Amino acid sequence: MPQRIKELTRLPLNNDYVFKRVFAHEGNEDILKDFLEAILHIKIQKIEVQNPELPKNYKEEKKGTLDIKIQMNENTLIDVEMQLANEENIDSRSTTYLGKLIANQLHPGDVYAEF
């Protein structure tokens, strides 16, 4: 009797789990680096995936979680977001995430122009 070959189900790259598993999983830094270089048209020297959670500054504040948070080269943070549907909120979400990213990097005595 012939043995049946099981058909593999492939999940699409735009699936949230697959997207993060491919690009943010430890050991896949080269894949992420190649992806960003192709999209941004720049040469990247160093890349490090960081914790994507944006901490609250006070109890009632809305928590933020980025899809992928990346420290690139020496002093550049990148937020990579994948959107499947237009929820008409990308401007306000991006502004909120950017504000939190900058605020979390500031220390007493820092010069704002450096950020």
C-alpha cells in the first residue's frame, strides 16, 4: 500500500506570529537586516532586536507593544509595524509610539536636539 504524503499548510508571512518568528526571533538577525536594508536602501552595520513593550509612565496610561523594536547601528531605534487592515489610526499610533520611544531614551541633562 503506498504511503500518503502529508500536505503541509504554510502560514503567510503577514500572519502576526509568523512575521515576528521570522524577523524578530533570536538567530534570524541576518534575515531582518537584509529585509531592512532592502526596504530602507541603507547599509546596516549592527542590529539588535529589543523588548517591544513600551512601559507605562503612570497607571492609567495605555500600554504600547511594537511589532518589532530594533536598535540599529549605534544610536538608531526602529519600530517595524505590519498592518493587515487599514484601521484609520496609523498616524496617531505612530505618533504615540514615537513619543514613547523618545521619552524612554531621555535622561536628566540630555539635549533634546540629539534625539
